[in-house]
Amino acid sequence: MSDKQNQIFDEIHEECGVFGMYDLDGGEVASTIYYGLFALQHRGQESCGIAVSDTEGPKGKVAVHKDMGLCNEVFTPDTLGSLHGNIGVGHVRYSTAGSSTRENAQPLVLNYVKGTLALAHNGNLVNAPELRRELEYTGAIFQTTIDSEVIAYHIARERIKTATVQQAVANAMKKISGAYSLVIMSPRKLIGARDPFGFKPLCIGKKDNAYILASETCALDTVGATFVRDVEPGEIVSITRDGIESDRSMCLSDPKKQARCIFEYIYFARPDSVFDGVSVYHSRIYAGRCLAKDDPVEADLVVGVPESGNAAALGYAMESGIPYGTAFVKNTYVGRTFIKPKQSNRVSAVRVKLNVLREAVAGKRVIMIDDSIVRGTTSHQIVRMLRDAGAKEVHVKISAPPFLHPCYFGTDIPSEEQLIAHNRTIDQICELIGADSLSYLRMERLYEMAEGLPICTACFNGEYPIDPPKEDIRGEYTR
């Protein structure tokens, strides 16, 4: 098990963030893509990359730079200056399927008989192993261990038989199954595609005479672009010199079967993003309000565990009238390069990331809001830290239901036996983490948080919108 998979902080992670841009006026796009990726850094801190091309230049010439690390570690002014082109795609990655190596960094760039293809992918396929074997038996040689390469191969193979890249993408989508938001660069087009269930977000923006595709609206804000609309589940959008074309042939006949990942609203997305018309910040405020309505408790202070617990804590305070405060100081510089201690030093690792403001909690009954409890190790340590700082009582509220099942769609929720809520009651979990009381968000509140949008809740109730894979596809963290 790698350092990353030691789960020192007992957190869940998203798979990736994607960003693409096509400047119809011929301007350079690499720097804008870089800043867009910077805004999406929370979606992946292992590796990142940018691939660009010139739509007026020779077909097949792609400049690419990618490596392990954060955006400001991988890119310098010189490397960005070497990436010339008016069309490009970028990617930030956290691995859930496929190991954490430079070979698996994206975007993937393929050279094939029809030219070049650069692809960035967010999500996980559930049928990747069988598709990979099928390709291998027909002569394909894989350079990575990620399912994104399976997608790229299928698009390239379909492109040989179709008149357009869009049609090749549509044909490939008929074969692949699972969660995917794709941004694809061909020599003269920028293409975005979202799986029919809409698991992962993807939106369209515009800046001057340039079009942008991004995982979250916060990336559009960062680069000064205007939000145009979301890519619909099952939709393929093609950006060419003539503007935007749409292909909705892959959309589900029954939109009620769509299955957006509810954890985009609870945890993954930045609070300043809007996902399919629903504000992430508003969703978290609402979750906190619901916790206060459904399971109130007497206390002196409401605090959030940074960062995603903060908005829910504010919502709880607004609903309950109990003062909202700051109890934790987060070390924002703890990231990929933090050398994590061994298991025996887990307490010190948590304290490196978070410290408690003693003046805020000493002598007080504290309500602590967090977004989830996975294994319970970090929750136990944070409760202990609050008590050590003088808190009289610690009441834990979680702005999601208990995790009971693994995720196969790009979230690294581990196997059932590793989940603290598996085969335990809430009272037993409360005792294990050392809290005075514990309550979770009720299931029905999730649908209200999403304002009626169809969502995936499989990690809470086991109702998967797609049949789970017959073999484990989720990578090292499951072992």
C-alpha cells in the first residue's frame, strides 16, 4: 500500500478535474488552462498536465507537458511558454483506478491513422477490464493502467469508421459503461462528453471569442469566463470554428434515471461552484439546517471541520440560533508533498493538518459538523483534540448519511469491511469516535439538497444505477 493509500487523514477523494479551451481568434490557451486547473486543484493533487495544438498549424502536432505534482510544481513560466496553440486540454488527477505514476498522468495523447487525439477524463468505467482485454486480444498495446486509455482507444478505432470525431465519440459511448466526463482535443475541434447518467459535472463557458469546457463553474470564474450552460447527461458538444454543435443521441430516454454524484454537493466541488443549476454552497447550508431540524442538541458553539464542513456548520447555526465559530486552524500547505508518518504516528499527522483554537472551545459544549466518517480514525482524533483543548462536550453531526457500500464511479470509498458504519449502530460509532452524541443526515434530505435532481446514493443504500463490476476496478486503496 502506498503512502497515499495509508489514508492518514481518512478522507475520500474525487478522481479528477478537466479543463479544455479553444480560442477561435487564435490566441494562446496554455496559461488560461493552467489557471483553470489551479481552480480545480481540489479535485486531484497527484498529477496534472496540459496538451495544446494549433488549429491552423500542421495536423498531428501536439505539445504536451505532464508530471506528478501540483500545478505550481509541474508548470513553470518556461514550460507554459513552450506550449503553443489555440486549442488544448488540461487535467488534474487523483487516482482511484490505476496506480499513482507518471505514465498514468493525463491528458493522454494518441497518434493514429486519422491524426491525433488528446483526452482528459474524470470518472471510472465499470466495464474497463473486459474492454481492455478485448482491445489487447486485437493487438492494442497499452501504455498506462488507467481506464481513460480504454476510452481513447475506442474513440480512435471508431474514428477510422466514421466521418467525424463526434460520431466516433458517440459510438464509443455505446460501448463504455460507468462515470465519465470527457474533454477531447482533435486537430480542429474541442469536444466535451458526459455519461448518460451525469455522474460527473461538466460545463461550458465563454471568454471573448474562446469557448471553455470545465469540471466546475469556479474554474470559469477564475479565468474570467462567462458560464454558458452545463453539458447535459449523455450529451456530446463539439466546438469548432462555427461555434457549438450538440449531439444528444446518448441521452437517457427517461431523465429520471440520471444519477449525479451527490458527493459533488456534499464534499467534492468547491462551494463557489454551481452544478446542474444547484449551488453547492446552498446545498451545504441546507444540509446543516436539516441536521439542526432533525436532530437538535443543546450546545454553546457550532463549528465545521474545514473546509467542506464549514458551510454545513453555518447552516446549522442559522437554523438553531447557536453561535457559529471557528475552532480549527488548517495548515493549507499540507498537500501531496507532505511526508506522512507511519501508522503509529497517525495523531501527529492529523495535528499537522489541523490545530484547535483553545480560546474558542474551552469550557463549551461544541457541535462539530463534518461531511463524512469513513473509517473513523480521523474523527476520533479530532474529537480528542477538542476535548484536550477544554471542550466540555463534543456532539458530532455528519452532513451525509453513513457510508455502507463502496463506490465504483470515481470516488475512493473503500470496501465495506473498512467502513466504520458497516455492521455498527450509530451508538457504537459514537462510542468509537469518543463523542457525546452522533447523528447523520437523513437519506430523504439528500434529494432535497439536490433540489429534486436525480442523484446517485449507492454508497449509502447500495442502490447502484449501473450494475457493479464483477471484478474490483477501484485500485490500491481497496486492499
